[in-house]
Amino acid sequence: MDIFIGRGKTARRAYGIDEIALVPGGRTLDPSLADTRWSIGGIEREIPIIASAMDGVIDVKMAVLLSELGAMGVLNLEGIQTRYPDPVPILEKISSVGKDEFVGLMQELYSAPIQPELISQRIKEIKSQGGIAAVSLTPAGALKYGKVVADAGADLFFVQATVVSTAFLSPESVENLDLVKLCQEMPMPVVLGNCVTYEVALNLMKVGAAGVLVGIGPGAACTSRGVLGVGVPQATAVADCAAARNDYYQETGNYVPVIADGGLITGGDICKCIACGADGVMIGSPIARAAEAPGRDYHWGMATPSPLLPRGTRIKVGTTGTIKQILRGPALLDDGTHNLLGALKTSMGTLGAKDLKEMQQVEVVIAPSLLTEGKVYQKAQQLGMGK
């Protein structure tokens, strides 16, 4: 139902992850019986978690570790890893500067040219160590370096921007990315995003996407909502795009996974997203807290180095444990940021969901009081009061 903002404007009520809760059903099951397997682009994983294509989150080593643990990481091919043969001193410099110097330094460091040979090298390094070579480029980067990615033999190709759509208007007669052609010609599956509406998600599926990323600006390291005012609360965005997936499947028999991307910190957040219809999630800051993460206690957005309109921020996430402890446990923390797989399995057991398909069908209620409780908890944490 539309709500009147004023006489000349109506709006639809949308909900964030903090505003919903999951309702136990008529049965429970042992968490060990919960099947969390999912598939994207023909690649099956036990853990429905993809680590974000951010320089503070994924490098070659982390991509390989995530693959070994049953998850997946996406390497940013327009970042530090493909601009510098040795990214270590660059990452150390990023983590060492103060807040006032950060954006200027990032713009300087990211002005170094992307080296196509480093794109090939990083992909081959991941594959040679047995990892899944999932990589990401912006639409402009896909136009320029798509052939390099194809020749290097990547396993999955993510084409990501703040907003991706199948219709693009430009005053200039420049070459635009043909998504249909890209999906048809790339030798590996292509995942497209990001979007937040039923119509755009459906159109991305129709052009041949092997997966669709959902979420604009909800993440801790992204400030698109603050700078641009663009975005839809994640629970509503996921539910809308999942409806597009279901309708597309009914029409074509082709099931295209929906991946909730951004704003997800705890196991509970991940469970709620799947209950809203997501097949998997993409997370950044929880992975950036791993001892093996390249960010050295920091996490920053992909749009931070923009020379025209920086839209990211650097946040200090610290180090809380190994990537194994964060994904599979044993948990050292009780705040929901460790053993994310265990949290998902336990939630599925509590709700009686045997697999992710059943998890997508559990009852969801609107619980705005949870949002208030969360803010109270965050304030207590800031004041050093714990729980």
C-alpha cells in the first residue's frame, strides 16, 4: 500500500533486515541435518557465502582459503591486486595513514594503471592452488578486460557496479556494454549486479545472468545511500528480486540464484536474508576481520578511490579470529560474527528447515522493536557496557 509523503508524492513502505524476525514453525530438527548446499554457475558450495570483491577482503591467499572451507571469494580486478606486482607495501600504506589523508592517498594509489598481465597472473595463481577463480570487473572494466579474463580461464565472472541495468542512456556515442552478448560469449558464467527491484532483476535474468546481486548501499564500507540517496532496505529488495527469480523459473525452467549483497554482519542477518528469498549472501566486513584478510584490520569501499565522487569509507574492523573460526568455528565471540555456518544450521534446525529452499519459506514477521533493541545494544557496546 502506498503512503502519502505529501500531496505530490507517494511511497511504498520497505523493510530492512533489522526490522524483521523469523518465526519457528511446527517442527524442529537437529542442526546436523540442515543442508546448506547451494549452486551458482554450476559450482556447488556447502556455505552460501561469497566474500565481497574488495581489496581489504580478498587477495589470492584468501580466495584459496575460502574455497577450501566451502565458501567462495571474489577478487577485484580493478584494485590493488592488478595495479601493483607486489601489493603488500601498498596495503600497508593504506592501513597506516590517518583519516584526513585517506581519500587523497587512495585516489593516488588507484590512479596507477591496471596491468592486464596481472589480471591473468592472479587468476592463474588462484587456480594453481586449487581455488575457485571468481573475479569482478565494473561494466567499463568488462568492456576493456573481458577477453583477458576469458583467456585466463576464470571460473566465475562478476560484473558489478553500484547500479546495473539493461538500459543505459548516454549523451555520448561511446561503446556500451552489451550484457546479452557478454553472457553469451564469455566462456564462464556471468553474475550481474547490483539491483534492488523486481523489474531490473528480471531483466538481468533474461539477458543471461547466472546470478543476480541484490543491494545498493547497505554495507558498512559503502556510503552510496548517504552520498546519492539511492537504495532500498535489504529485506524488501531481496524479497522483490526473489519474486522475479521465481517468476522467471516458472516461465523458463531456468533457476537464477539471488545473492543478497551488503549490510550483513551476523549469522542472524544471513538467516533473515535467506528467509526473505536469497539463495546466498555476499559479505565484506565480517571477512575483513579475519587474521588472513589483506586489509590489515581495515575495510573500505570499492568507490572510495573515485577521482570525482568518492562514495566509500575506511572502517577499522580489527581482527577477531581466523577465517575458519569466522566461517565454521569454533566461535570465540558470542555476537554472531563467528561460525556463520553453524549459526545458519542452528537457525534452520530451530525453524525446521531441512534445506535452503525450505528456509526461504519460513514465516517472517515485522518486528520494528528489534531495530530499537539493536540500537540500544550498539550504544551500550560503544560505551563499553557490553550487554
